[in-house]
Amino acid sequence: MSLNIALNPELEAKLLAEAKRQGQSLDIFLQQLLSQALGVSETDAWLGEDSLAADLYSPVALLDDDGVMALAQMKLDAGQNERLGDLQAKGKAQGLTQAERYELLMLMQSYRLGLLRKSEALAEAKGRGLTPNLAL
């Protein structure tokens, strides 16, 4: 989801400065800030509504064929994948700030959960005789 917010210049400057201080993009900083304020878990915030979040927690055997196929073909969001690569490269080259280490941890956790659920869905798809499109 994308959201446009009109901020007064003073608040905008403070947000930008704090995001920079923590070594984060403004988008990531604001998402974490809003997640904390609303009591939303970081994993749920990262996964979002449009990334099969509901299917990530349902037993794969209870999903219909379309749900199994969608889960079997799931990939990390392109933006998240790029950020993951950037953080890994920066960590090797110069090290990460505490906020970046936390962000990397959350991205890696989302990635691992996605791989686990994808493998469960692939096994279920095979058992049902379904053939997911695994093109990269």
C-alpha cells in the first residue's frame, strides 16, 4: 500500500534526520515507527496484506488448490529482496548500524518463513498432482 501524507516542514525534517541517524530509508523507518505505535508485529508489517500473509499461517493441507499454487510460487517482494541484498553487501563491506541489523534480521526471518511455507506448499502440490510454475 502507498500513502501520501502532508507533513509540516519541521516534522518532516525530524523524521528524515532520525531515519538517517538510524541508517534507514524513510519508508522503513516510518513503517517501523507506525508498527510500534499500533502494536503490530514486525513480521506482520513486513509481510503485508497482499503477500499471502493469511496463507502463511494456515495449514497448507487446508488450502484450496489455488491457495497451494499461490503459496508454492510465492517470492520475496522485489523491494524487500533488493533491500536484503543491499544490507548483506553493506554488512560485509563496512558493517551495519543496530537498526540495519534489526532490519536485516526481520528480512531474513521473512525470507526463511517464506521458504519453509513454499516447500510445504510444493510438497502438498505434488501430493495433489498439481504442477506449479517455478520459472524464475
